[in-house]
Amino acid sequence: MNRDSFAFIAGLVKDRSGLVLTTDQGYMLETRLGPLLKREGLADIDALALRLKDPRMAGLAAAVTEALTTNESSFFRDGKPFEHLRRVLPGLAATRAPGVPLRIWSAACSTGQEAYSIGMILTELPLGGRRAEILGTDIAQEVLARARHGSFTQFEVQRGLPARLLVKHFRQEEGRWRATPELRAMARFEHVNLLSDLRPLGRFDVIFCRNVLIYFDTQTKARVLDAMAAQLAPDGVLYLGGAETVLGLTGRLVPVPGERGVYAKAKAGVVALAG
């Protein structure tokens, strides 16, 4: 793979997804794109780059982008955000008008473990009969299909899912564990690019966007955070990954005191300056 081919593919992927690829990731490119090269009958990455320059190859460009996105997920990942969610949801439910559902967004949801973790929490909270909607979104169609099916390997359920919740919310099916129809019905999964216009998604009380921004450059992080802040309810909560922050990126969000990776909207008229 020559330098120009890498630069072209890296630029294409960044434009389509925000994902930043660095020159030391050439091996990762060759590994993840190997199956696609075989399927397309292409000899190497250079041949792929050449074909991608044809403007009619939008479908191939989407497949390349999907192959290079990181789809790491687990149930109740890192624990503390979900403990905080348990504490904050009853208060949010109590302040909403009658008949208005709580709306929770799992952005870059991968195969759905985060969305289903949220769903399991909702079944155990006293929300006064308040209905809740969970939206999981991702740029990769393959992982969305898996999320909708709600089927996980033994290894996947052993990563963070307590035994009591496994028994309560999952059933064994052909050597895998599948979420019950009731749990699957709590979440819907849609194809959404975080670089697109997020306004059609509507307003959310809670947004999870964890371990996503680490793959973006500073400008893209700021753009996504500002867009998410615009969709967050005035008293809503945003959860980021432990290594992520809003500081220096946006003035529309501020850290929740005493909580790592938890952010709220800046109060009107008190928007902090970013950078």
C-alpha cells in the first residue's frame, strides 16, 4: 500500500464518519479490509483506492467506512455511568408532563449492549408509569442488524452482565443468548451518522456517546458535542467515556460536579467559553 492510497482512504473515511486514521494504522487497514478486497476481487489496497475514486462507488465507500469503524461494546460498560443513570432517571421522570416519554439515545451503539443495559435498568426503576423510549444509532449497518436481533455469545454476556439479569432478560437460542421480546421492544435501532443533521432525531433526556469522540479530531469532537447539546433537554444528561471531555471543545456543556464523564447543559446566559 503506497502513501497516496492510504491518504486517500483515510480522507474518505474521515469525511464520511469523522474517524481519524494515522499512518501507523496501515496494518489495521490491510487486516480489516482484507475480506472486502477478496469479495471485490481486488489485489490490494492500492487497487481499492483506485476504484474508490470512481464517484459511482458510493456503496463501496460505505462498506470501507463500516469495515474500519471500531465496534467495541459490552453490557454495563465501566459501571459508574449506569449507577448514575439509576439515580437520575426517577427525577427526570417526575418533572416531565403527563404522557411525555423519557427519551434516551445510545449514540454509536454498536451491537446494542449499551441500549439493552439501559432497558434493563428501566425495568427496575420506579418511574410512576412513565413510558421510555431508547434509540440506538450507529453508522454501521451490520452491527445494527445484530443489535436489532439482540443475540449474544456466551463471551459477550459474560462481559458485564450480572447472572440475575441474564436469567431474567435473556433466553438461550441456538447456542447464544437472545434478549427477550419484551427487552427488544424497549429499544429501536437506526442508521445515523453523527456528522449528519441530528435535529430530526428530536430532543433527548439522556444521551450516551461513550468512547466515540476518542476517534475524532478536535474540530469534529466540537462539532458533534455542539450538535448533541442542541438535542439535549435543558435538565438532561450526557455521558461520555472516561478518557473523553467537553473541556476546551464546547461551551454548551459543563461537567456534573463529583461525576466523571457526566455532563449537563450550560445554563442560559452562563455558557462557558471553549478553548
